[in-house]
Amino acid sequence: MTPMARPTRGFSEQEYADRTSRAQAHMAQAGWAGLLLTTEAELRYFSGFHTLFWQSPTRPWFLFVPAVGKPVAIIPEIGADLMRRTWLDDIRTWSAPAPEDDGISLMTELLAPMARAGDVIGLPKGHETHLRMPLGDYERLMDGLRGLRIADGTPLMRGLRMVKSEAEIEKIAHICAIGSRSFARVPEIAREGQPLEDLFRAFRREALAQGADDVPYLVGGADAGGYHDVISPPSDRPLARGDILMLDTGATWDGYFCDFDRNFAIGAADDASRRAYDVLWRATEAGIAAARPGATARDLFEAMQAVIREIDDVGGDVGRLGHGLGMQLTEWPSHAAWDRTELTENMVLTLEPSLSYGAGRIMVHEENIVLRASGAELLTERAARDLPII
Amino acid sequence: MTPMARPTRGFSEQEYADRTSRAQAHMAQAGWAGLLLTTEAELRYFSGFHTLFWQSPTRPWFLFVPAVGKPVAIIPEIGADLMRRTWLDDIRTWSAPAPEDDGISLMTELLAPMARAGDVIGLPKGHETHLRMPLGDYERLMDGLRGLRIADGTPLMRGLRMVKSEAEIEKIAHICAIGSRSFARVPEIAREGQPLEDLFRAFRREALAQGADDVPYLVGGADAGGYHDVISPPSDRPLARGDILMLDTGATWDGYFCDFDRNFAIGAADDASRRAYDVLWRATEAGIAAARPGATARDLFEAMQAVIREIDDVGGDVGRLGHGLGMQLTEWPSHAAWDRTELTENMVLTLEPSLSYGAGRIMVHEENIVLRASGAELLTERAARDLPII
């Protein structure tokens, strides 16, 4: 992969206007009066409001996308200055936190006319969503808005966010390239005798040096002849000859994630691990070949699973073999037997085959792709054909 | 602050047993049959289950603390191996994601006897909480459990988590010391002409080098004669002589946060900024002096506000002048006029006075303290008496 010029930060106002128009077209079809949003990714998607302040669980934030016109922000005063730099015009604030009335009066004022009219509004309440406000406040808000009908906004948001714009794809490609360069340096920064947590720290530093804004996700494992789970924080166990090491990272650039992993053997690789690696490498190839517009997420699952079945007919316990990728580490769809989502151009996906082998060992592989008319285009530098030995 | 020996990772089984017993004592008083939890911090608090996998919004996770006995985990199969390493015995899993039944059958099976008995269970639904599962799934679960009564579990969780154990305080002290050492290096890593985003990256790398596991939160600002907001991501604007620079970080060690900031002037400091700094430094002193068991969060607010009033009678727009600190960047209580929480020994708190000055400038200061019988003990190395010039 050749180094790319760094993309521009943020998006044009047109991009936000387009996203809003598309949402409004869906809403017009469904007869909705608006769409109520409460999470970081949802607010950022329509407004461009981008801050790490969401780390604090204290204050709720609201965005209302009306049937016509720009979204309305109803947010804590601490965010007013930053929100005024977005394309929005209607920004209503309160001095938060205020447990007695954290935006409830402002939200009631906005929604009361719709309640009186018996309108329907959308609110994401389906798979992979949650409501980011106190449940008690939501119940109180709804009690004061009798007549308002709530529909599940998940299909709308899912439909919009699964398909990326070129500007979004550029950002994801950029962070994937940063991730690839970081993994390429692992043979230099990992060494026998190094506690795994020190390698994690070194890898994070490397990803930042390569240009990542942040590394919100880094998990992995290392153990003799293979690792046992894929979501652990690092231990202080030193890397030892014969270990299979896996690092899986979600690094970000301008609010977009990469999500992929790499495997390494320390000093020497056992046959079972080399075989598992070979199977997963070929399963990924099968996934790449199957990934084209018109196929389904289930097709990708089947294509990868057919190869995995060579040595593991149970499958891993991760529940799926990849997923969507973007503003969040994992997004819709899921490469799983139950997901018949049709794949379309400009979806960004992970291919993540996994298997169990030996005595409780598991192995995972992962690449990131963007779907083009002609098929899959790799955003990550393809993993080595054979299990690399450090 | 002298370098400390690194604390042990994790907690003893006794610590989890104690937390559970304390929750159960409250539940017995309230007549609850259990406590249902869905968020990262809540699950980790009672089980020790610690993973960055929560970055993925795809799968719900549940912990049920019964009236008697150990907590029960109802979690995606991908977390089973890691959960089995905790002190829990009863771990029930399903192959997730499974949008048609993401834990709902397992939860129904667990709670149905309580529903039949008309029992009350606690669920955090108050200030600074949220429900981390799809709202539609929650509604579906409750529809199938008619008779079950839900009480707000927030006061219970708040009461437990506000007061830290010595082992928790050790971890927070450790990350605060790492933060202090990192800020001490800013004069060496920041320079005129450096884009702010490069400084952010360098600061993150420094914090990792100093021993932080991660830097989930880093915000700040820099502008001529003062900054305008305190939650921005960094721009690529180069630091210029006369800028006031602020960095505010929430770094973590073993799942516990520090949360404090430091101000610097680039090349030279204007009088208004030096005066604002002086007022905030003294407001922090007033907060430290007021922080002792028996005082209230409101008292801390009043003590700091009295000093701030010297130059700003509006107050900042951040809504409070500090908060609790621990597994989350911000926790209860809030140093605000509305919060009459009585402070007790072993609370860990931030003191965070802020003010507006000049034309839309704001300034913030922040220190982290632990409350002892004798009063406040600083966990952070106290900010310089005068605005440091780089």
C-alpha cells in the first residue's frame, strides 16, 4: 500500500445536508414528523459535532431531525461553542448537569406540538443501538408527551450509515493504512521476554507516531501454541518462544475506525497454529472473492465458513465472521447466517474469520474492505501468506 | 510527588465479595429481589470483568446481583473465557449477536420467578446512568415479565461507587502520578509553530511512556490570549506566541481514571490570562480547604465560587466545579449548588473551577483529591502557582 496524502478533516456542509435529505426522504415515506437521536455517532453523523467529551456519562445530548429543515440540537451549554461551529442554526442549550431537568423541558417544548397532533417520530431502539440518556428521564419525557407515537428508527439509521460516502471511505482508508504501517513495525517492537502489556503500550505509541489520533481499542493475546480469548486486556506475562501472539486494534483518525488484527509466532510456530493460520488466510480470500454488490452478509459468512470447516466444524464463539465499520468499531451488518442484508457499493466491511483448534485455542484473522462495483477493494495491507515468525 | 511502586492489577476476591455484600445489605433494606446491571462500569464493579470489547455496541451484557449469593453473568459467548477467570460461578452465555434473541430468553428465565412473585428489582435509571441494551429489547423483556416491579437502582450504585476502597484509591493515585509526570514534560514536547494536533499526539505518547494503559480522554484548546471552549478535538492551527494552551486528560491505569488539566502560555502571557489563572489557582485552594468529611458537594462549589466571583459573576458554562472520579471520567457527586451530597472519607473528587474572561475566553483548572478524615489529600502534583510560560 503506497502512503496516501492525508484527507481533509471534517466534511463539507453539503455532506451533512445530503445525509439529512436522505433521512428526510425515508421519513416522508414513513410519515414521520422527525427522528430523535441521543448517541455520539448519531449526533455526529448529522451535525459534525465531534468531541471526546462523550467519555463523561453525566450529561445527555439530543439531536432532532425534523421532517423538513436542518437538525435541531438540544445540548448542554458546555457544548454550545463547539456546536455553533457546525452547519446547524437552531441550537438550544441548558446549564447541565441539572438532574431535575436535564433537557426535559426543552425536549418537551419541541415535541409537544407533535404529541398533540398524534405524530410518529423515529427513535433508534433496535439491534446495536441504545438510548443514551437516563431511562427514568426518557419515561418522564414520554409521560409528558401522551399522544406521541415512537417508531423504531434503527432501519433508517442502519440504511444510511451502512453505505459510506467517498469522504468517509477516504478517512477509513487513511486509518487502515496507519494501522497497516503500525502492524508492519511489530517485528521490531515485540521481543521475547517482553511483558504483553509493554508491547500493547509500544503498539499504541507506534500507531500514534504513524498518525492515528487515538487507539480506543486494542486487545489481544499470547500463549504457548495459541491464545485462548480475543477480548482480554494485556497481562504482564512475558512473551516466550513458541507463543502465538495476536493484536487486534481499532485506531481512529478524524472519528473513523480501522478494525483489524495480525498474528505472529514468537521464535517458532507449531504445526497446528500454522495450519489454523493457513485456513484463516484462505477463508479471508474466500470472503474477499464473495464480497460484491448483490451478495448478502450471509453469503460472506457461508463463503468463509466453508473454508473454516476444513478444521473446525463448530466455528468460533464470536457469533459472526465480520461486520460493518465506520464511526464505530463495529456497525451493521453482521456476516452471520441470520443476516440477509444485501451488500451494496461503498459499504465498508471487516472480514473476520475465526476458528477453534487444539485444546481451547482460538485464532482470528481480519481485513477491512470497501465494496466497489467490481468487488472488494482491500483497505488494509493483506496479512502475510504464512504465519510470520518474530 | 515521589514515584510510587506500581499497584497490583485487579482486586482480591474479597473486594468483590464486600461490594456485593454492601449492595445486598441495601437491597435487603429496600426489599429488593435483585439488581440488574447493563453497563461496563457496573459489570466490572461487581465481577472484575475488564475488557475494551465494550467499544463494540453490538452485544448487550447483563449482570444480576441477587438478594443472596454471588452475581450471575448473562453474557455473549465471546466473553465466557474471560468471565470464567473472575470470582463468579454462575455464567450463562448465548451465541451473540442474535438480534431475535440477544439474551432475552436467558434473562426471562432468570427473572420470571420474580415476576410471578411480584418482586421488586433495582435497575439504574437515574442521573448519570443509562441502559446499555436496545430499548426495544428492554421493552420486550419487560412485556414478558408482567408483575415484576422496577425501582431506580441509581441511589444504591451511587452510594457504593462514590466511596472508594484503598485498592481503588491506589490505582487512581497511580494514574494521577502518571498524569502529573506527563504534564511536567509538556514544556519539552510543546513548541511554538507546532500544530495543536501534533502536541495532542505527543502528549498521548508521553502518557503511555510514563505508564498509562490508555488515554481515552484528551481535549484542550489554544488561542491568542485564551481559549474558547474546553471540549474540542485539536485543530491543526500551529501554537503561536501569546497563546494560552490548555490540555485536559483522562488517562487510565487498570481501568481507573485521572482527570485533570494544565494551562501554559506560549512565549508570553497577557495580564488578563495571568489574573484568571491566579483566581482559579486560589479558587482551587479554597476548594481543597473546604473538602473534608461532613461538608457537602455544594459547600465545595460555594467555596470555589466565592473566589471566582472576584472576576466573573456569571460563572462558566460547565454547570459545576468538579465531580467524582473513578472507573469513569466523571462520576457522582457534582460540585454544584443543587448537589447536597455529604462528603465522606475515601471519596475521590476533582476540583475544577472555571471562569469566563475577556471576549469569550474561558479558563479551567483541575486537581484530583482523595478525602481523608483530616481533609483533602492531593493525588495530582499541584499546578504551578503562576501561569507557566513555555
